[in-house]
Amino acid sequence: MIKSKIRLKSKIRLIFDGKKFAQEKEKKLAKQLAKLKKKLGRVPRLVAIQAGENLASELYLKMKKQVAERVGIEFEKKEFTSAVDPQRIISFIQQANKDRKVHGIMVQMPLLRQFSILKAIEPRKDIDCLTPENLGLLMMGQPRFLPATVKAVVEIIGVALGSPAGKNVVIIGGSNIVGKPLAMVLSNLGATVTICRSKTKNLGKFTSQADILVSATGIPGLIKKEMVKKGAIVIDVGSPQGDVDFENIKKVASFLTPVPDGVGPMTVICLLENVFEAALLA
């Protein structure tokens, strides 16, 4: 679970090993899927939709496919051109909604953000939690699924701290995929949450008050050492390079996630856990 221990002024600084932790979760999920297949004869199937060519998306999907196949989940990738009529994607989703052998449907971001496409997904197969129904359930504190990255961050906070209740949390980035749902989940868990943006005036004024700091902007080096409270938990969701000045911030943070091998591997396995949950609901 822990990658390394760095001693600083008699305190232990922890660098989270997301790859190792994800591997432990992977073993557990593989056993659960084997039991599901043996008991119900059910093999979960995930359909991933991509439009256009994008190197980062290709790498993410390749990673998801590899892990899915290792744990026993069938993985299908459906590709469209970047100029595709959105109605063609919606028609494909509608067919997948009706297919009882399909348990999870995901749209690879950031290529497809059209609301009409996302809302076409059957909520019980919406393993990314992007449909209005699933986001509404999450807001009410009764989530069907947690968005994969949100679930990953919450679990990492659990490793670092246990409960976030009573802690000041600052999230930088207000996307529908990470920032907004993460803020709601942590608020429902008893944390006091502030959402900032990369262009927030006097950003360091907010981040320096955070017991837990989560950055999800994709702007390399946005978070500097002087912006972090001593002893804070810092979770870097920035992709592909990370938002955090890692080498300097590790000197003051009590817990820090690296990029790569921090949140990323955890997000993949959390997504596949959602596929397993969706298969149980089928």
C-alpha cells in the first residue's frame, strides 16, 4: 500500500503506491467475479465507446482492457470517427442498453461530452455515474455507483486518514467527472468542502487551509510547496503529468500521491468494480 517512507523532522511522510494497492484490489475482484460466474453463470461485459483518435484515450482504454481481461470481465471497444453524427452513438447505446449480456457502458472522456449521449445510457449500466439519475442519487447520498476517480480518491483518503469527517477539504477543478461529485461525496461524509478553479484569485489562500487537498486540473506544476499546509494530505488527480510539484511538496505533506502510479491505477480498478456491481444488479 505504501511506496516509501520519508523521514522529515521525526515525522514519517507517506507516498501512496496506487499500483500496488490496485493490484491487491484486483485479486479480490477476480475472486468475486469467479464466484459470480460459478454461481450464476454470469460474465460481466463492459462496452467502451470512443470517437476520434486520441493517444491518451487509447492508452487509458488499453489499460482498462488489460485489467478487465485479467479479472474476468469481457471488454468491447466501439470506435467512431470524430465527425460522427451523435445520433449514431446514441443508437448504439440504445442497443447496448437492451443487450442483457452488456452490464456496463462507458464513454471515454474527454472526447464525448454531449449531454444527449450521456443521458442515453441506461442508469443501471452507467458505471461512470454520468447520467442525471445517477448523479441525482449521488447528491442525495444514495449512490448507485461512485464515479471511478471519485471512488479512488475516497478510498485513498481512507488509507491516509480513515474518515474525512470534520476536515477542511479543498478541491481544485469542478468537472462533472471528478470535482463536483467528489465534493458532494466528501460533504456527505462530514467534510467541509471548498471547490476552487485553477484561475481562482489568491488560490494559495484556500489551498493553504486544506487538511486534504485534491487537485484535478491537468495543469502541470500548478500546486507549489508554499500553497500546501504542513502535514496536509495531497492527492494529485492531474493527468498526464500531475498538478503537483511533487519533489518539493513531499517535504511538507504528510501523505502524497504520485503521478503516475497514484490515482490512475486505482481509478481503473474502481471502474471495473462498478461493472461487477452492475452485473449483480442485472
